Amino acid sequence: MLAGTNTERLALTQAIRSKLKGEGTLGETATITQLQTKNLTKVQMRFAHNFEIGDVIMPTRDYKRRGLSKGKLYEVVGRTTDKLTLISDERQILQVDTAFEKTVYQSHQIEIAVGDRLQWKKNDRQLGRRNGQEFTVTAIDLNIVQIKYADERTESISLAQAQNLDYALVSTTYSSQGKTADRVLISADFTIGQESFYVAASRARHELKFTPKIQRDW
């Protein structure tokens, strides 16, 4: 299923999950911290006022003088005009400037359930994960989530750790480029452009359905 905008994608995802819950397809639920890339330019990343409390920072290399480690996550818990106050997973408080290479994320609490189809949103060579790789939640036991990939490989992830993941039920037209499926349902209104419509329509191998409006009470 494809949506024209991210707002529409989220609305459709919630509608579908609500229906799946009602029919019993989704089981036990839990809450996990989702990381989404914050679209800041390199110039914006130099200034503390562009960061918000709750943002998550991941250095792209070690910065010993600042006490920062490559690939580690640090939450923004305070800021001044030129410095950020960060806290690590070990609850270590650090005050740093912003002049270092990093990736910045926004964090959100989302619900996941046994039976949910999710996808990774970041490559991780060490863990063998690919951006866009889908998996299914098979069990939730206390603080541990069991997942399974299409090739039957299984993995465990911790609810206590923020994850670069998202729901995989609906994609935006933009993010669907390069992908194909046997059947495609496009949800879009009059604002969809010719190029976007062509991208969406060309994703289908065998069957394509287009609807200008998806009923939200299904």
C-alpha cells in the first residue's frame, strides 16, 4: 500500500493496525522508543538552538576530548547558547560543544505488537541489518522482543534500547522507488503529481488499484 504523504501513511497505518487488533491478528503489545532522522543541515548542526530536549545524537567517530564514542547514543537533556548537555545510556552527564560530526534523531514512543510487520530504517553492518529490511514480531517477553525475517532468521531486540525502526504496512510513494510488489494499492488525492503517480503505478507486477480516499472506519 502506498500513500502520497507521510501524514497519510501514518493515518493509514493506524487504521490498519486498529482493524488487525479488532480481528485478533495482532497480539500482546509493548512500547518501544523509535528513532527517526532529524533533517538538519551541516550548518544547522553547528548551533545549539537547532537541537531540542529529547533529541538523540550519535557521533560518527570517537571524540575522546568530549567523552563521546562512535555509534553510541546520547540524549539531549539541556542546552545553552553554544553547548549541549547530553546523557549516555550509563547515565553519564556530558557538556559538549556542537562542532563534531554526528547524526541527529528525534525519538518517539510507539506501540508494537506480536504480529506487527516492521522494518529497519538504518543500515547496521555489525548486526546484519539493512535499511528497509522487513521483519515480524513473533513474541514479547518482559523487556525482550523476538523477531523473524523472511528467510526465517530470528533475532532478539531490547525494549530498553531506542531502535531505528518503523511500521512496514504502508510506504510513501517517494520511499517506494526501486521496489516492486505483486499487488499495489495507491491512496492519493488530487495533489499527487504526474511523476509521483508514475512511480507509484510502476511498482505493481500484476495488480494495481487506485483510490482517492481510504475509508478510516474499516
